[in-house]
Amino acid sequence: MLGGGLLPGTLAVVYGATGIGKTHLGLTFADRGRVADGARGVVLDMNGRGDSQQHDEYAARLFDWSLKEWTHTVPPMTEPYPSPDQMDAFYCNALKWVGRVRDFQVPTPDGSWEFDWNWKATYNHALHTVRPFFYFHLGAGTRRVVVDGVEPMNQPADSIQFWMFDELYRKTIHRDAETVGMEICLPVWKHREFIDAHRYEHAAITTLLLVTTEQTRLEDLLARKVAVGDLGATANTILVMGSERVGNRVARLLSVVKHRGSAMSDEIVEYRIDGGGLRVG
């Protein structure tokens, strides 16, 4: 369907209702990095309910992959390097906030809004876990990032999850490796040799964002309007996964809405999910 697959250096967004198979697709993409890139992809779960999407169970059953959780935290001016065990941890769920941006803001005297200081401090502390998670894995050869657990929101611009992802994408994932390394490995002079030895090309990182929608039918997803703040507006590739009644059964269907940079198919493809994972055709 994608004549060249998801392109390096781009953002792809998958839209679909809960239970439609987005997590299966994301884990398959991450696992395929073993062969294509020499290292599996990393998975950031932004679901505030923890691993309710069963990433670890799916990874173990489908790919014989023990999806360990990354817990290594690097506060400023501390020894940054993770243990070998943490370098085998490809799953992180340190960003647990859901809801509206306004839920985390307070009014200012001039009538505007700003993030609550206590929340901002807690959020910044979580970044001491999330940013090293990406930096050290990307430095070790990972070239695929999967972000799951984004929940429905009528206005994407109101979503704290969209806000956090946009910040993380611009300031960590899709940013010069040397700059990110110098921000994490402090003081820089002490870790200069490591930073220089673990440079990577951020333009080679492919990011797959999985977004849960209120719409379940494929027809409704295809007709879905792009709202203000919707990351699909700037994504290179958009996939939609929905269901439709076919005779006396409900079929799962996949379609490519947008794909820049190489050929794409305009057909709607049926897929199924069984004990072996997601199967097309």
C-alpha cells in the first residue's frame, strides 16, 4: 500500500477506534527494526492507565520480545549512563497525563493562562526519564519510534497529549543528536567523548503516532476533518483503520489517506487480527 514504506525522517499518524489493531501495527513496525535497522524500535505509551493496551503481552506472544520498562532517570549533573539491563528496555510510560491542556493551567493576573508550576515541575521530572529513553536508544542504533495511547479529543489543540507529543517530537526525537546529548550528559566536558561517539542522524528516525478516535467506521474516518492542532495536518503519512459491515460480519479495513514522497495505493484493504497478529489480505 505504501510504495517504499514509512519514510525515514518522517511522521506517520494512524487513526482508529480502540481495539481496531493500532497497537498490533505499531509493535509490528517496531519489531521489524531488528532486520531493517539492526535494532528494534522504542515504544512510548502515553496512556494514563498504564499498559492497558497489553504491549508487553502482544510483544511476547507475537515476536518473542520481552518488552521491559525503561525507568532510568537522569536529573541534571548526575551520571547519565543507563545500565545494560535498561538498554534492553524498549518501553516507557512516564508521561501519564490525559485530558485538556486547560486542566493543567491556572489563570494569570492579565487574564491569560499558564501551566501550573507544580504540574510543570512534575512534567519536567518525567522528561528526565523520557528524553534519555530516546537519546540512549537512538544512539545505540534504534531508528523507529512508536507513540501509543493518545486518547480521543474533539479539539486536538485542547489535548495535553498532543501538546506533550509535539514538544517531545520537536525538542528530542527530531532534533540534532549532539544538542540533545549535551542537554542530558552534563557537564558536557566530562561526557564529550561519549556524545561524539554516539551521534546519529535525526533525519533517519521514523516516528509512528497512534491516535484513538471516537469514530469507528472507516467511512467516518475517511470523512474526518482536520481540526486545529491535529498533528495529521503536518504528518507525512496518514493511515486510517476502521470497520464496516460486510454481509453478516464486521470487517476491519485499512486505507492510506496521505503519503508524500513515494507511491501509494488508493485501495481499501481488509485485514484481520488473530493469534499471529495483524494480517493483511
